[in-house]
Amino acid sequence: MQVLVGCFSKSGDTRALAEAVADGVREVEGVACVLKDVSAIVGDDFLESGGVILGSPVYLGTLAAELKAMIDRLPTRKVMENKICAVFATSRDSTGGKGTTIFSILQAMLLYGMVVVGDPFLARHYGAACAGAPDERAKDQGRKLGRRVAELVKRLAG
């Protein structure tokens, strides 16, 4: 079983948070992690994954066009439904639209019938996020999000 972590990152900040998320997935024994830029994601990545975690920088309060283009290429709803999913976002400003970006990605995932994972125990209920390069707190939240998704994927597969 595996979890796909995909992101678009122009500055490197979103990629750095994606790496922390992937580290969290790898903490769960028996769950593999595939970390890819959205331009390298293909349909088989989704077919082989029980969970999907996507990340984007904030562009005008929403997701990057590159991530949206990848979402538009997703396999059919029948393939995507019931997969565990989660989201993360980065911006350059502390109030830079991370919430609206997270919700724009989650909206697409919900339309595909995916099962959204948040974390009510973290300060970032809807997904991991940070302003600028992720500090240790943001990386820790990313790892916790990745681990949570992997644990749920493993539990559902068992």
C-alpha cells in the first residue's frame, strides 16, 4: 500500500513542506510513500495509492494552475472515490490565503468522492500550512499530517 504526496513548488517552500509530509508517511510501517512534483504524476500513481496528499503555494488566494491542471487529469471518480486525502499549502505572507487555497483543493477532492482527513488536534484543522519556508513547527505538523493519512490508509487496507 502507498500514499502519494504531490505538490507544485516554484520557490521550494512547498516542496520542503511536502518532504516533511512524506517523512510522516514513511514513519508508518508497511506504507510506502511516493513523492512527486505534479508535472510527473501519472494515472497509475493514483491507481496504486490508497491515499493522496496534495500541496500548493497560494496563487491569488487559490491553488497553483499547475496543480489544477493535474487535478483536471485525475482518473475517473470511480478510481478516486473512497481514497484518503489531505492537503497542505504555503504562502509568503502570514495571512496570504492558505485557508482558501486548502479549501479549493479539498473541494476538488470531495467532488471526486475522496475521504478528507483533517486534524482537530493541531492548530491547522484543515491541513498543514506555513508562511515562507517551513520552520520546525510547520515541518512537525506536516509530518503529523502525513503519518495520520498513512495510518488511516493502513487501517482501511487491513
